[in-house]
Amino acid sequence: MWLVRPAQPGDLNDILDIAGAQGPRMSSTLPKKEDALSTKIDQSTRSFTGTNKPDEPKRFLFVLEDTRTGKVQGVSGIDARAGNGQPFYNYRQDALIHASHELGVSRRVEVLYPSHALTDHTLLCSFAIRPELRGTDAFELLSRARMLFIASHRSLFTNKVVVEIQGVQTEDGEVPFWDSLGRHFFNMDFETADQYSGLLSKTFIAELMPPNPIYVTLLSQAAQDALGQPHSQTQATYELLQCEGFRAGCYLDIFDAGPVLEARTDALRSVVTSHPKTLHAAHTDDGETCLICGGEGGDFRSTLTPLSESLQDQVKVPPKTWEYLGLSSGDTVRVTPL
């Protein structure tokens, strides 16, 4: 069985291995250095237990555990507030109309404006999973368990959720948008800049980028073609998030111009379709396979299970599900279909 639970300090080496296994062509906000990742896990632990300092941002890190082996096979995260106390920068797509009344000529020109309008919205982040698990039920569990956590801890999160999808990168590791724009202002390649983002934040990028609008027509054709396009290896993630209710808006990732997806929190599929149920004392091994979660804060657990329901909002699940969730008869769970 698969189990999603809060990351623990003992998961450090497994998470580092997963981050490294993504390869140079795949990016995430996971730091790939041991001390930085350890700090992130510690902050997540405090967020789950509610022991953060008053001015410390809440950042939640989840892991996907193979219960047969105890090994961690994936990781995902939520930042309760994008930017974590700093501006969260993106590019906003817009247009200007250049016109000459005297000549009777007008032209619509696409521009990119540096923006931090998405700062403080809830952010889904740090998603990484073993390549062989992409597109499986375990993949869906790892992603959607975060939405179940949001539904169960609604007061911790804002009314809007955003997620950045990695943009276009070639087989040779070139990033057209970065190479056409960002590289001109930094003495570093995309991978190095991405690593700095994992260790620090994207604020340093915005501080060194020009604050004025970027005229899209001045970018290379490859960079223009990449605007708002997802990385080929993120297609399964992109489609799953669309099913969840996310849609691409006018914002682009400041690194690679990948799409930034947005959704109203209370309209997310996992939030709308998941309802509190009571665990019934009876067990069953039959029924539709569903996502189920239970537990508050650091005791949060989510897994896949066959499940049958009664008319009294009670659910029956196999004994192993009880064990992995750490719950008992009469406890409240939240259930949603695959």
C-alpha cells in the first residue's frame, strides 16, 4: 500500500535521492543540499505541529511511503503563503497598443510585466516522484493528498491556490526563455539559478532583472514559442491539476516561462467531493478504490483503499487501512473518489 504522511528527519536521505533522481532537466523547489533540505523538513515539522514562531511561515512537506518497504518514493509540499514573507515574483502577460494617428497605424505588442500579485496565495510546490510512478494511482495520491489536507485544515490556507508548472527545456538542457532573457542579467546557467531558488527564493532573480516591461518580440522565436508551455515530462502533473480545477491564467514562471495555474480553494475537486465520514467498526475488502485521509496536523495520513459506505455517513475499510491511518472506530475521515 501507499501512504502519504508528513516528512520526518529520518526521510532526509530518501528525499535527497528522489531530488537527485529527477535529473538536470527536471526542476522543483526541493533543495538538493543536505543542510538546506534538513532545515526545510524541520520547518515543515513545526508547521504540522503548530510550533512555528509567530513570524515563521507555514510550509508543509509530505512524503509518499511504500508501506511494504518503508522507503519514501515521492515528496510534495504546500506553502501556506507563496513567497513565505517575501515577494513571490512571476511575469504577467499583457499587451500594449502602439499607434500613430497621423499614419493611421496601430499595432498590438505582447509584453511581460514583472509582478508579485500572487504573493501570499497558497502555493503547491516541491512535487517529485520516482519516474516509474508517474501517472499511477500513487502519483495521484501524492498530489491530491495535499488538497485533502487543505480541506481538513481549511483555516490555514487562503481562498486561492496557485502552482507553477515547469516550462520548456530541450533535450540538450537548454531553456529557451532563460537563455533569451535571464542569462543576459546573470552570470549563471539555468540549472545553477534553479538551485539558488531551491536554497533561497526567487527574490534574488527579481532584484537583478529589469523592472520595466519585457517586449516579447525582442525575445528569440524559441523563447516566444515557449511562453506558457509546460515541460514534456510534466504533462501528467498538468492534466491531473486541470482535473482538480486549476487553469492557466496570465502569469508565467520567471525562470522558464512555464504556466502558473490558479484555482479557487473551495472549488478544488478534492475539496468539493471530499466529505467527513465516520469509520465503522465493521471491516470490508470490497468497494470502490478511494482516497481517504484522517488525523490532524502531524498525525495526518492519507492512502488508497477499497471502501463501502452506509446510509449513516459511515464507511467500512480493510483492517490495514485502519492500521496505516492510525485511527479507530468512530474516528472521522475524509473520502474522495479517484
